[in-house]
Amino acid sequence: MNSEQCKICMFDFKPGTLIDGKCAPCVERYPDVDSMKEWKEKQNPELKDNERVFEAKVQKLLDRKLKEIGILSDCACGKSFFKKSPAHKNCGNCPKEDS
């Protein structure tokens, strides 16, 4: 038996039931797009903001864990840097203090 596949949801339907290659529920939900990829590209920009917030939280958690085990350290200037040795005290971008 031949079947047609919806461009959006990828389900199989009887021949002749699709409208412009989309099933009836997809025509109602996604009237102005021709593929799921196009729909995802047109998504709400708040989702991209949420992704940025999520990445920032993950980065903060990763930095905290690296500081706990001693790989990442804070410099006096406020930046974080990776220690190359136990004697390494500043990030290298700070001006050298004359003592």
C-alpha cells in the first residue's frame, strides 16, 4: 500500500489526504512553514535567550568546580586564569608590581 509522508511531522497517511504535503493538524499548527527545520528557525527568540542563560549557568558551575579542584584561580584583577604551577599567582595580563 502506498502512503504519503507529512513534511512537518513525518507521519505516513493515505494517498490524497495531505494538503500541500502537510497533514490537517500540521496545516493548523504550522500554516506558513514547509518543513520542521523552517519552523525551528522561526522559533521565538526567547528560546535563544533561554539557551544563553543555560550556557551561562553551565559555565558558572564549571568554573566553580575547576576552582574547587585548583585548576582555575582568581587573579587580583578579577579575572580567572589556569594555573601553570603552584607558584603562579596572577593571570599574566596584570601589570607587574615593583616591590
